[in-house]
Amino acid sequence: MTNDKQKQGSKIETAKAHDLAGLVDYSEGSTISRILYKSEKGSVTLFSFDEGQSLSEHTAPFDAMVQGIEGNIELTIGGEKVNVKPGQVVIMPANVPHGVYANERFKMLLTMIRDIQKE
């Protein structure tokens, strides 16, 4: 299966309530991402994964928090498997290899915050 990463729309309108799951659609055989917020201090990105899609193992220079919205996903963090369901959160520590595999269609919110003190 392909692992296409596409951006859907742009940052969300401020001072307005939004249906989080509705801000990104599923696409057959693809992974979709939409940046909801981005600054020098961090970013918030909404993802949808079709069943079987993945993000290969990589590292980030700062901690990241994954929040499950729909479906079930398997994270691999430092070689350990972590299943994430809707309503659950997981912190992925900085500089530790991690990857994502969608056991089924899945939506997640990824929040990355740069630690300005360490830079």
C-alpha cells in the first residue's frame, strides 16, 4: 500500500469551535495530514490513516503527544509497541525512534512543543 502524505486545507479559524474529527477526511490507501497550528514554539497536526498505512520509524528533537480520535493505531516507541484507542494519549519522548501503523482507519492529533529552554 502507498504511504501518501497530503495536506488538507490550512490552519483552522481562530475563536471558533470546530469538530476535530471532521477537520480531516479519510482517503483510500493514504495518510492525510492537516496542520491546525504552527509556530516557532510547536505545532498541532491532525492525521487520518487508512487501514494498513504507516509512518516509518523516525525521531524528533522534542517530545510529541499523540491523542487518539477514531479507530486503533499501533505506535512503536523505542522498540516497544503501544496501542492507542480513541480518547487515549501517549507521549513520545524526544530523540527516541518511533513509528506508526494503522490497524484500521484511524485519526489522531499530534502535538509537538519545542522546549525553548534547551535550544
